[in-house]
Amino acid sequence: MSHLPVLLIVWAAVAACFLALLAYRGQLTRYEEDQLFLTDNHSNEQDEQTEIIRKVNKIKPIVNIFGYAAALMTIGIVGIFTYDAWQHLR
């Protein structure tokens, strides 16, 4: 049971980074418009939307990595806690 507090601290750091990335992505997409630009003229709005999409696509793999890491760590911590509780009940 001595390694469980360390795992909880690492899990909290990973989960905090994951939540911060989700908040950042939410801030980015807050001003995203659902527009379809039919002309070939590059307007300022089209450039802004393209920049937003580029930024969101850039952080997408990082969000996925932190999300999967937090999920796997959660499953691991619950498994370790359950195993330890089972050993104490025997």
C-alpha cells in the first residue's frame, strides 16, 4: 500500500493536465463558426477558422494521450486498491 499515494499523485497530475487541455480546446472552439466558404476568395473569417482548426488538430493527439493515460491509471489504481483490499479480507 506504500506505492498507492505516489500513484494517486501522478494520476492527479495527469488528470489535471488532461482537464487543462480540454479547457484550452474549449476556449479555442468557442469562437468557431459553422460556415461554408463557397468562393475562392480568402476572407479574414476563413483564415481565422482555418487557424482554429489547425490549433485544435495540433493538440488532438496530446489530448488523446493524456486521456488514455488517465483512464489506464484509474483502472490500475482501482485494481491495485481492490487487490489489496481482497488480500486484507482473506
